Amino acid sequence: MFHGPLQTSVREKRKVKVKPYTFLGIPYYVLLSSLIIIPLLLIIVYAVTIQEQGLYYKFTLIYFRQFFNEHEFVKVMADSIVLALMTTLICLFIGYPLAYFITKRKPITQAILVLLITAPMWVNMLIRTVAWKQIFDMINPRLLGTDFAIIVGMVYVFLPFMVLPIYTVLSKIDPLLYEASADLGGSNLKTFRKVTLPLSISGVLSGITMVLLPAATTMVIPRYLGQNRVLIGTLIERKFYDSGNWGYGAAIAIILSLIIMVMVLFTKKLDRNKEVERDEKA
Amino acid sequence: MKKHNNLLSGIFIFLVLLFVYAPIFSLVLFSFNANRSLTTWGGFSFEWYGELFRSREIMNAVVWTFIIAILATIISVIVGTFAAIGLSKNKKLFRNVVINLNNIPIVNPEIVTAIGLLLLFQSLKLQGGYGTMLLAHIAFCTPYVIITVYPKVKSLDPSLIEAAQDLGATPMRAIYYAVFPQIKVAIFAAAAIAFTMSFDDFVISYFTAGSTGTNISIYLYTLKRGIPPTINALSTIMILVVTIVVTLNFILTRKQYKEV
């Protein structure tokens, strides 16, 4: 008789106990839906509608068609992606050995070197780009505006994004694995190929994504080092600021996002393939 | 053989560091240049520092950069931390959906986030200015707070809060005494990330600040007649502050290492 009611009261108490915490997220859910999800939907709405006779909005794909018909714009998009890919490759060829050499040093030296490589990231990106402009002005102003200057600037600004993730995975590899490989007769090169590289591939891939994404969309670097050359970021900016053609700007942004998404998914896929390969071998 | 390799890798590291620090060195050097040129040396002077502090426009940009960064950090850390705690008590499906949505602005190009917010403010007929800029900064900082704090909250023992409440704590007190002390480090890390993201932001600010709002990046980007040496002076001061903060942080964490 006495047992029943007590139990229910305990249960009720427990319910009350958990519930209040789930409400803690409400301000964030409001923020998430109003400032993150709705803006994305708005981009899509703007890209596929056109205003006709005052207040009527009609579905249209005209902006997308227009974009692919303007060869100049398609070329800008292709240029941006090629420049970003070259930047990513150079960052990888500098960043990987750098991260690898750093892990071979004493722990305290490692900490200092990582700090030195990442410290400039805390300085405003525009200022770092301006610094390169000043250097080019000093050495040879004719270089400004070339692909070379743009790539140097992008490698400079985005290199830490490549070094950090690679360093993080490399520093976690157990040094005993290298010894084991050497004991089993593996040459330095073979150890690198069979041990180091497969174990660090996840860092490489996240480094690639972290460089490729901002490099493909930057507005700042082409402005200072490209002598106001138009890349895809600038093109979107102009659609919004100069011509006020927002639907077109939104459509270009969607095309850009899709291309980048495909590239990111492709890199992710590479990672999975590697894992499958490893599993199969094991 | 090993020594030989060490030397080669040392040279490589040195060259990369040279590449990293040469522009910064030249930036600092020419902030002390007596003439206006940024490429030829005309003697030592503090002229540009004086001019920097007299320039209302630059000072205004610097002050607003700080105001926005501080407010955005405080708000996004509070909202994000509470959300992280709340999320850990939600159902798994809901959590996964939220975390995936949360990652959208992190993996999306900044310019896409920026025009999305611009379209939103425009549709709401909100005049671009510091208000919209602050909202935008909160919007892109909070996801970083969540991805920093949430994993830490999730790793806590879920019975912790219950234990606190069984001992008579109200829900808020339970969080304050049982949860906060354990996620403090993650909250500080999140605040540091949010602050630097906001302080250095250009693209999103540029699209959401309208014609009235400004910050350091917008000021630099919209300069009409090239870059004056006052910018070198400003950069030098910022580099000095960053160096001090980073060095202090290094010394402090180094002590921690030793204690462990």
C-alpha cells in the first residue's frame, strides 16, 4: 500500500530532474535555425526565383544558365580552383616534410617550432597579405598580378592549416613502429611508405580540405597580390555590391559550394578507401 | 648519417621560418621608417605611431573590432556552453542532427555564410551596421564553441548532475558546481577561438556591416589610396601583443607539462 505512491513520486522527481537541462539549448536552437539554416535557404530561394511585375516571384534557372554561358565567369571559376589546387599541393609539399622534421626534434623544440609556425595566424590575414605586397614592391613590382604572386600569398597565409593537422597525427605515431620496421629490414624509404604515410593520411586529408576551401574563395589575396584580379570570391562580391544582382550572386555561390562539396567528399572517399585497403590486408 | 639528416632538416625548417617571418620583419621595420615609402629606408622615426593614434578612422575601427569580438565571444560562449550541456541530455538522433547542422558554417566557404546572412538581414529590413555585424559574429562563433565544449561535456559522467541534485542542488547549482569546474578548460579554449575568429574576421563582417559598420579588416580592404605606413605601425603593435600573449601562454603551459 505504502510502496506504490512512493515509487511514482520518485519517478516523477527523476523526470523533473532531467527535463530542465534540455531547455538549456533553446537560445542556441533559435540561433541555429534563424542565423544558420534560414540564411542558407534564402540563398537557394534567391538563386532560383526572379521578380516579375512588381511583387510576383517566379521559379527560374536563368542565373545558372547565364553563368555557364558567360565564358569569362566560368574561366574565373576554373582559375580560382586551379590556383587553389596548386596552393594546396605546394602547401602539402612544404607542410608534410616540415611537420615530419619537426616530430624528429626534442619535445621542447617541437613545441617552440609549432608555435613559431602557427603564431602568424594570430595576425590579421589582411595585414599578412599587405606585408607580402610590400615585399613584392621591394623585390620586383612586376610580379604583382601574376599567378606566382597570388600563389605565394596563399601558400603563406594557409600553410599553417596544412602543417597543424599533419603534425598532430605524425606526433601521435608510436616511435616503436619505426624501430619495428627497421628491425624487420625496412629501409628508411620503405618505413616511410609503409608506416608513416598510411598512418598520417587522415591529417593530410584534413589539411588539404582546410587549405583548399579558403584558398578557392579568398577575396583578399587577389585584391592585394593580384592587382585587383577577379577570382570567384571577388565575382560574388561584385554581384552583390556593384551590380546589385543578388539572385545571380546567390546562384554563383551555390555553384561554388557544390564544386567544393564534391571535392571535399572526394577527399573523404580517398580516406575511406585507404582504411578499407588496410582492413583487407589485415 | 643521422647528423647529416638533422642538418638538412634543420636547413629546411630554417628556410620555412625565413619565409614565414621575412614579411613580418619587413612590416615591422618599415613602421619605423622616417619617410612615407614602404620600400626604401629613410631613417628611424616614431612618426607613424603618432599619426596612428591621431587617426580617428583607424582608432574607431580598432575599438569596434574589440567591442564586437568581446561581445560575440561572451554571448557565443554562454549560448554554446549551455547548448552543449543541454544537448548531452537529448536523444541521440536529435543530437546528431543538431551537430551536423552545427557543422554547416564550419565547412561552408565563409563567403556563402556571409551572403546568407546579408540576404537574411535584407529580407527582415534590418539596416546593416554594428547590430547586424554582432549577430553575424555570434552566428559563426557559436558553432566553434559547440564543437570545442560539447565533446568535453559528453565525456563527463552523466550521473554527476543527478548526484548533485540528489544531494539537494537546484538544476542551476548542479551545473555550476558539478559541471563547470570540469569543462572550464574547454570553455576557455572555446573563448580563445571565438575571440580570434571574430577579431580577424573580414568576409562576414564586410557583407553584414552595411555602409556604417567598420572594423580593422574592413578599413584595410576599403582603403582607396594604397596602404599608408600607419598600417605598419598598427600591425607592429598587434604583432607585439600577439607575441606577448603567445609567449606567456607557452611559458604557462610549459609549467603545466613539468608538473605532470
